[in-house]
Amino acid sequence: MARTVTAAVAASSEWTDPAGVLQPGGEVHAWQPGTNQTVCGLALSRTRLRRFPHVRFDFRRTDVVTPQDEIRHICPRCVAATSRRGERSWTRTAPRP
């Protein structure tokens, strides 16, 4: 039986929310807890990315980063690796014969 592991966040910087919890900021990548690299293959120690095991990586391709966000860049390779294949936001209602 395969064990599914939810990806957490590794980021280049951090900030503290009003509740006093550290949150990721800067460049954000998906990270599998228990490994020393991101899903896209970057070594955490060499790139100086910080781990946030309490924050799930649940970004989509359609997410937009605004100037008010603390997150500046979401890795597109990590988004592609963590999203399900064949997941579509629309379905054809009248397919051709």
C-alpha cells in the first residue's frame, strides 16, 4: 500500500502573522517532510530555503501573486509536480460524436 505524503512549504524568507505564527514568504517551493530537497530538486541546504512543516503546499496554476502578498514567487515546477494529472477546471458538456 502506497503512503501518500502531503507536501509542505519551503521558502526563502519568513514573516510573522498577527497570531504570532511564522509563515513562508519570498520564493515558495513544495517540500516532502523527511527529505533534504524540494519536489523540483533544489537542495534545501545549498539554496538556504527554510522549512515550514506546518504549512501545506496547496497552490494551483491559477493562483495570482499580488504586491500585498508576502509570497513573491511560486515555483511552477513544484505546482506541476504536486497537482493531480488530468485535473481540469472545466468539462465538455456536449462532446462531438
